[in-house]
Amino acid sequence: MKFKTHNDIDLGIIGTNSCGQLCMSYNRLKRIFGKPTVFDEDNSDAEWVIKFEDNTIATIYNYKDGKNYLGKSGLPKTEITDWHIGGTSQRAVDLVKKAYYKVEDE
């Protein structure tokens, strides 16, 4: 499965909606999808934007549980394990999970 992230090409700010969730460590996400960015600094601490080879766009981000939203009582991004998957359809969720399992199988 091939994909590019915001680290590879300019994907800009993508209008996605929460379609699913993922339980994974920050470090594992970083290993799979590279360095995160942050588009919504009020609500999120880390976000990945992914464009799959079929042009499906997905985002992975934390929401209102990190330091950007909660201040000192928020989780450091390295301790966040509950992530939202954004997209315009269930396909985004399926492809993100498929990419995760593909890396796990290697």
C-alpha cells in the first residue's frame, strides 16, 4: 500500500470529519506516518495528513485531551494513545488501519 503524508507533499488543511478511532502510541504513529504537524492548535497537539494511492485523504489527530486544550492537566503528546481518524468516508478509516497492520506484518 502506498501513501504520502504532509511530510512528502503539500496537502494543506483538509476538511475531514471524525470517522473512526485508533488506539496506538504516538511513537508508533510517528514511525509509520512520520513527523506530525498541527493544524488546529486549540484542540489538537499532533496530526497526520495522509493521501493514499487511490486519492483517499485521511487525518489522524488527538482531540481535546492534550496540553494545547487542557494546559498543564493535558496529556503530553507522547502519552496520547486515543486518536481520531478523519476522512470523508469509512474508506479513510479502513486505509489507515490497513497501513497500520501492513507495518505490523513487516
